[in-house]
Amino acid sequence: MRVEKIFPLKKANGQCWPKMKEAQRSALNRVSAQLRSREYSTVENNCLCRSKANDIVLANYDRFGLPFSFKLCKECSLIRTDPTLDQKSLDSFYKNDFSLMHRGSLTATDEYFKRFLAQGESFLELLKRLDVFDDVRDILEVGCSAGGNLYPLFLAGKNVIGFDYDANYLEYGQKLGMNLVEGDFYQKVSSNSQDLVILSHVLEHFRDPIREICKVIEKIKENKHLLIEVPGVLHIGNSVYTPLNYFQNDHIFHFNKKHLAVFFTTMGLEILHSDDICRFVLKKPESWRPRTDVAINDGSLRGHYISIQDYIFKTLLEDKYFPYRRVKHSVGNFLRGGQEL
Ligand SMILES: [Zn+2]
């Protein structure tokens, strides 16, 4: 079978994994109704390489069964949601639906916080391994949620500040003594003031990642660092197990490591670390200037879309016929006292 023939992927049939809680299902029904009534409206989303109409449509529904299309650009290998919610609808979605639809709860639970705590500890280890950790005093996290990523750094004596729009989730970390602030960071943080900025699972939500990343880089001191993690496409097998669970409408772009390397280099950053999880540690050079009027592409991405589509195909079949990673996760969770098996 030719790989392209499997696309667009079949609708996930609402069989999300892990299973949805009742509160999630209600939020999903509300979003679905708002899309049907056009209360939530959509706009075209062009590729960051600026090429047009050279795409493979990978799916026409997201992991929740919502009608959004996900396109793989043959020019640069980037996947994008197109069309996507317009800014007004996105603002309303994040305010009213996001937490319930994705997390099933309006406030951070201990379990939720612990999951991010483990991630924060892995950030700390990575920074130590790269010999960056001791050099860091002031840390800003954009999109910090309950503060789980920041907490190990806070306990290690670093001066941390986090920003997020969800006041309920911020409250969890505030009670632990961290400086977590509701709203946008840009006006409240001085330029060239941070030794490290963390963007964890945030970049993929930006409608204009080029402009937004420039605003973030502005806040970092020269020769200091930026830690970015996004859900990498080539990590699906280890994270959500099947491409059917990967695509979600509020992820405007779906990155891969090779593409991100071109993206960050074009933005004028030096890459100190990268991996297929799509975790990058970057350095802001001296005399950095914002570059907003650029297309993201270069020769290294030519033909890379083939690796992406082949990986999606392979991962889909692997999970369907030999779901060993999913079974391993469920057994581990069961043994730890969880419900799901
Ligand atoms: Zn492109």
C-alpha cells in the first residue's frame, strides 16, 4: 500500500485515550455546538514557509472528533491546523473550555502537579548536564500553569516567576510560595532581565510563533538561555501512542526536531541541545535583533515530509496491531494504584 493512501486518517470515533471524564465530555459537547453555530469561527492558517497548496491532509478531525484539518507541508515538513480558530474564539476557548476539555478539572489536582514536577526535575537535570544550571539565577516561565515545572528550580534557590491565564491553576503553585502571576508576561518583565526562560508545551499554541518567540527572546539576557519543549511529531509512539490521539485543534502548529532547528536558527538562536521529544536548550547571542519578516525553510528540510508521513503511518500500524507501549503504560499505572487498565 502506498503510504499517502492512508491519509486523511479515519476519525478517532471519539474513543479518546485515556478515557474522558464526564466534565471533559460536557466541555467537548459545548465546543462542538459553538463550532456548529459559528459562535466559534475559524480563519486560514498559512505555513511558516509561506508556500501554498503543497500539502498532504493528514486528518480532518482532531483527537476529540472536532472537525479541524491537519496539513503536512511538503515544502518544509511542518504540520499545521488549517483553518484554525480565530483569535477571539481562541481567547474564549482558553477562558471557558480548555482546562475542562483537556484536564477535566477547573483546579489543579495533586496528580496533575506531580506530573509536571517530574518534568521540572528533568529540566533541572538537563540544565546541569549542559553546565548551564549554576549560571542561572532569574527564571521566567511563560504558560506555567500550576507551577510544577518551576517548583524544583524554586526549591534549588532560583528566583522564579511564572505567568499564565488560568488563575485557578496558578493558585496551586502560589500556595507553595512561588511568584506566579495571572496574565501576559510582556509588559511586566523587563527586557534583557532573565537568565533562563522556559516555554513548555506553549509554542505550538501560538497563532504567530515567529512574533511570539521574538517577544520571549527579548526578555533574555545576552549569552543566556531559553528552554523549549513541544510535543514532537516523531515522539508520538512514546507519548500518546497513536497519531489519532496526537492532533488537537488548539495546537496551531505541530513541530518536528529538524524543522525546529531551522526555526530557531532563523530566529538567531544558538542550539545547545535538541532531541526527538522536541526539547531544545538555546542560547541568545550578543547583539541579537528580532526577525519577524522571515519565512522558515531551508535546503535541509527538502523531502523531510516523507520521514514524517512514514513515521505517522508506522506508528498508526504499530499501535493498532502491536500496542506494547500502551499496555506497558496501563499495567504500570494499575500497579501504582491507578484505575485505568
Ligand atoms: Zn511549509
